[in-house]
Amino acid sequence: MPDLSASLPAAVTRKDVARLAGVSTAVVSYVVNGGPKNVAPATQEKVRQAIATLGYRPNVTARALKMGSSRILGMVVPKITSPFFAKLAQAVEKAAEDEGYAMLLGDSRDSLTVERHHLSNFVDRQVDGVFLCSVLNHRPEVGELERRGIRTVLLNFSEYPLEIDAIGPEFVGSSRRAVEHLASHGHRDIALVQGLVTGNTLDGREVGWREALKGLGASEGRIFRCTFDRPGGYDAGQRFLALADRPTAVFVTSDEQAVGFLKALHEAGLRVPEDVAVMSFDGSEEAEFSWPPLSTVRQPVKQMAEAGVRAIIGSGRDEAPRTQVFDCELVLRASCGCQ
Amino acid sequence: MPDLSASLPAAVTRKDVARLAGVSTAVVSYVVNGGPKNVAPATQEKVRQAIATLGYRPNVTARALKMGSSRILGMVVPKITSPFFAKLAQAVEKAAEDEGYAMLLGDSRDSLTVERHHLSNFVDRQVDGVFLCSVLNHRPEVGELERRGIRTVLLNFSEYPLEIDAIGPEFVGSSRRAVEHLASHGHRDIALVQGLVTGNTLDGREVGWREALKGLGASEGRIFRCTFDRPGGYDAGQRFLALADRPTAVFVTSDEQAVGFLKALHEAGLRVPEDVAVMSFDGSEEAEFSWPPLSTVRQPVKQMAEAGVRAIIGSGRDEAPRTQVFDCELVLRASCGCQ
DNA sequence: CGTTCTGATTGACTCGAGTAGATCCCGCTG
DNA sequence: CAGCGGGATCTACTCGAGTCAATCAGAACG
């Protein structure tokens, strides 16, 4: 049927519906929200009819003002172009959507200043909760959020318990298992390509790698520190190649970095896994389609996102924040020597 | 200095500020917004002081209700995990942020139903504008948005002028140049890996490819249709490999697909570019770090995002919508035979 | 037939900020 | 000194929806 409504922003309000249905505005609300008072079936029908003919849609802004809840969640990521954070953002958005929430995305572009800006902006916009993937790997500054009573969940963090909710993979143990797997292929000199973390704590992946080496009785491994992205991994690869006595295997703290690292190896004509075996962390699609396909530690992104949404919208105001740690799965492909 | 404010959501309102400053609420508004009426310098100072001591932040929701503008833009992408859309989303978010707007992200996960859901949701949330990367490649259903006066910009679309704003790369000419470049390396049998488009129009990349082949007087090329992602490209690669008389070069409609295609070639032991030369479209970081590095058509993402924001917030209500087409740049790397 | 009870409905106030229109105060002019 | 102009300020209404207290209509009962 042809659309006959006006071309200007036709603002159909509760009042219009009430008038057409011949009831008061309160009744319209009761029908729309199914409460808090009952409405006689016949009246309900009249109201529904009016809503349908007018094409009434409640004004979410007005509701938000009245209820003090915007039904919007905010998410801050260091870089949405990182395959892992993209996957995480997708999962969070889906989980939020399933609960009727929309998601504001803030990309901090690896800058703490921008991260702070986004958080402060989210406060102003009265989001109901925030997912924070901080550029810091220690407790970020979320005082303002807490003060306003905005439930905040730290994602990709699980190092130690904090006074706020945190969700992350089991960094230490998963990394240890990854390194041990490399060792199972006969490697003893296993290096670490470690992303730079701006914080005073040790990254769990580094801890796991150390533990594994110690457990193997292997010599102390070498570390290549670089940024958490493809160019960083490439740069680490260059430094790796410059070594006279190269390690035979490498554990890389993210798929992205591993892809850059692989590029450096390819350029030098080294074969993977024959000359250098590689394992990485995250489990993004990127790892599956690199060459050779990367063995990696897969984070249960979907579960983490759902747990995050639950922590924000499903928990009472006074419920104590907690840190939830998720087990990861070793995905074995060609780069470590499997297959 | 220590924070002494209450731990409960301290809702400091305009009223509190007015009381402390000893003025009316209207004056507070005038000071905060710099108008529409003047306030005596001395009074301004008092108000500013009160705002500072109370830590007052205007309630954006209330303002949105009154003004009918949320200062939020919505963006819908088919898949945020696609490197190209991630880059685009990042650029749009940045451009929006620079203008004081926040961005709601909706991931439609390649589903038209979900896309519609997001759009309808954005309408309810009274966003001030929408960026739409539709899963359709023809005019999507944005009637509702238009009816509510929400300015909408179609991104990644430039095939033909529409009654709504559209922004996209110069698909046809850029693709023609890419294919001609492959030809310049001596190739005559150049295949196309074409993403599936749900619409009745021809994809500009396909048109450009055809034009180039015709211009070269080459025989009609072969087409491998597949989904617009890595697995799709891989699948196309499998079909390509099954051919008895394989083309010597391939033009792929996205970096993502090209990465999947490369994987198939690698598995079969074919060398790139010696056995098969490859060029793709988009210009994401993914292309730079694949092996071999992919020659690609780089879209000017930043400029397109900025133009998009301008189209939404900088244009008058009655300004006629227009299609803006952006020139792309050929980035030549190893996969085509350069270097 | 009057009273009481109960469920349906309504009027009116609220959320917090924008702003028009009314008011106030001061200094200047005739 | 009355009258006027004009800037500063305040009062009060508005945006659209949620919901409580009050009201109303009708049924049930004595």
C-alpha cells in the first residue's frame, strides 16, 4: 500500500494515539509497556488499533530521560581495525542487541587521551554500561564511571582481581600450553614476541611463556618487544632475523603481530614451520587464512561478550564486581609443525 | 585532591547549580550554551564556579528530548570483522567525534533482516544521521529514515545517482586500471573473483573488468562468484584450481577474498605472481601484510568518511542528495608481478 | 435501593534542559 | 523627578513518556 504519511518528520506522540483511541495518555503507556496497571482487553484493542494506524513509535529519548536509562552500552577499543577487537566488538554488539541495547563504539586509536575522552563522553550520554578494552594493562581510570553508577566491564583483562568487573582469557595457562606445544615438536629455544603494554604489571602471556620454559628446563628465552599490530610484528621479525643464533620457534602475543612476523620471515626466505615454528594468541579469522595457517590460542569471544553483557545488565547495583577468566583452546594448524 | 563526592549516582542538575550560584536555572543554561541571551560577566563567573565545584554535567538526554537531536550518528556495516569495513568505521567514528557526535555501530552480519532491524532501531533512538553500508548493492529500503527526516548516506555505493546521498569509490575506472595493469605484465587471460551482490545491478568492479578485457581485445574472461569474505575467496580459489586451462591472472573484488584465494593457491603449491598474478580491491592493511603482499586498489577511506559526515551534519534539510565518487589509487606490490 | 468493593481510567506531576515573554533594575533624558 | 530605554534576570511553559493518587463506573451484597 502506498505511503501517505507526511514527508516532514511526522512526530506521532502518545497524545495523538490517546486522542484517536479516545482514552487518556496513561492508558496508552500502560498498553505499550504492559503495566504497571491493567487495561481492559477492549480498551487495549482500541489503543493497539490507534497505534497501528498512526504508526506510533515511543520516543526513546523521553523514556530515557524519565527512566534514567538510555538502553545504550558503550564500548571502547584500542583499534577496531585489529581483527581481534573487531571480533570482540561484533560479539558484544550482538549480545547487547539480543537484550535490546544498542552499542556506541569508541575507537581510542591506541591513545590514552582518546580513551579518556570516549569514557567521559559516554558518561555524558548516560550509557547504562561500558565495555572497556583499555590501552593500559593495569587498572584504568574509571573513577568517574563508578561515581555515576555506570557499570563497567574491563575486557581482555584477567591478570588479577580488581574493584571492577573484568573479563579475559586465561592468559598464563593458555600461553604455557602453547609454548609447551611448540616444545612437543622438539623446540628448546623458543622466543617471545611480546606486545608493548603500558602498565607496571607483567603480561600474562609473558608469564606463561616463562613458566613453560622453566618447566622444560630450557635456557632463558629471548624477547622481542614491539607494538600490538602487524607492523610491530614485522619489526620484531626483522630483529629476530638479525640474530646469529636464531631461536627455532616463536610464541607471538597476537595473531596480528604474528602476521607481520610471518611477512618478515617470508621476505628472508625462511620456511615456516621448518626453519621457524610459530604460534600466536587470539584466534581471529586472520590466523586461519595467513600462510601458513597459524596455530593459535583461541579466545572464547562469544562467551566472554555474553558474560560481559550479563555483568552489566543482569547484576544488581550492589553486587560485588568480579573477575571472570575464560579458558582458551589451542587451535593447531601448520605454523607450529602440525599437519 | 581526594574525591569527596558521593558514591551513589550523584545527579547534579541545573537546579543545583542555580541554587549554589544564587541565580535562576535559565541563567545557568545561558552560560552553559553561550546564549541565546547574554549574562553579565560577574554572574557568568559565579555560575562557572558553581559548575566547577559541583562537577555539573548537562544531561544530554534531556537536551536531546528538548532539541530533537541526539548528536548521535548510526552506522550499519555488513560485518565489522571485515578489514575494510573496520577501517571505514574507524574513519567515520573519528570524523563524527571531531564534530562532537558519537557513533552507534550496528553489525548486520550479512543479513538484510538484521540490517533492517538496526535501521529501525536507529530511527527509534532518534539518531541525527545514518551511514549505511548495505548488504544490498542497489537502493536499500530507507523510506522510514527519510520519512522521519534522518539524513542517510549510503557508503561504498557509487553505481548510479539515487534520491539519497551516496559515497563510494570510482569502482569502474579503478577496476579497469587494475586489470589493465595486470595486462601490462603480459597477461591476457584475466579472471574475476566477484563477490556476490544481492541486487539486480552489475557490480562496478565487474563492469571495469569487462571494459578492460574488451579494450585489450582479450578473450572473454572467466568469473568466479563467491561470498565477500575470506572463505569465499578460498572457495573461488578451489574452483579456479580445478580448471584445466587456468587463467594467468586474477582480479579479486576485495582484499579479504584475495587472502582466501591466495591460501588456495599456496595449498596447491602455485607461486604468486609467477604462476598466477593477483590484484585486489580496497586497500586494507591486510593486503600489505599478506604473502606475497597484495597489489590492490586503495580507497580513500578518510576522505570518504569526512565527506559522509559533512553530508549529514553540514547540509541543509532541503539540500538535494548527491552521489560523491572518489578516485582510488593503485598500490603496486608483489602479487601482480611488480617489485 | 443504598452501600461497599473492585477494577478501569484519568488528571497531574515528574524527569532535566531550552527559551519566550514578563519583570526588574539601573542610568539617562527631558 | 517622572518617564523611558535597555540590559540582566526570572518565571513558566515545553519536549514525550512513566506512574501515583484520585476518581469513576459497575457489580455484588445486605
